[in-house]
Amino acid sequence: MNYQEYWKEIEELADSLACEAMTDNENDIEAARVDIFDSRLHEAIDEHRWVIYYSYNLDVIQHSNNEDYYNDNFGGEALTNSLEQGGLDMLHCHIAFWCMYADIMDRLDDALAEYEEAA
């Protein structure tokens, strides 16, 4: 994966989440936000191949704008727990998850606004 592929996927995921949530919540942007942050965002990333397969994790971390999100929001203890649970592979997996989470979050407001304008 390269930089352009990463950011294209992040944009597509954000757009897809916005579209699904706005449709399911009858174009109510606040309800869509709650829906996305309640479960949709976590589920979309949790099952994404770039998080599941360790071979992608370092690429995610490299291309993300939020490589420090996991540490900044959960602290060193969370990093240590990840490392103790599954070594470097698990640590990289958790960091990659939160990188994607934060990168998609950064794009979601624009995606929701674009969907609302188009509706």
C-alpha cells in the first residue's frame, strides 16, 4: 500500500459511513454522528484487512496523520498492555486501528456535510 492508496481508502470509508448513517437516520446529521461513533466506525475498522493482517499495520502507521493517537489518548499503559498481550504484532495492530479511526474521524464531518448538501 502506498500513501495515495491509504488516503483514498480512508476517504471512501468516511464517505461510505456517512452515506449509510445518514440514510439509516433519515438525513438527521446529529443522529448519524451518534450512530457512526456508537458502533459503525469501530466495526468498519475492526474488520478492515489493514488492521486484521499484520503485514499492513506498519504501512498504516507510516501513512497516517495520527500515528500518536493511541498513545496520546490511552497512554503508555495501553501500549504496554498491547505489547504484553501479543508482542510487537499486537502493538502495531492496535496502533494501526487507532490511526485509521482518527484519520476517518478527521474526514467524517466533511463527508456528512457533503451528504447533507446533496440530499
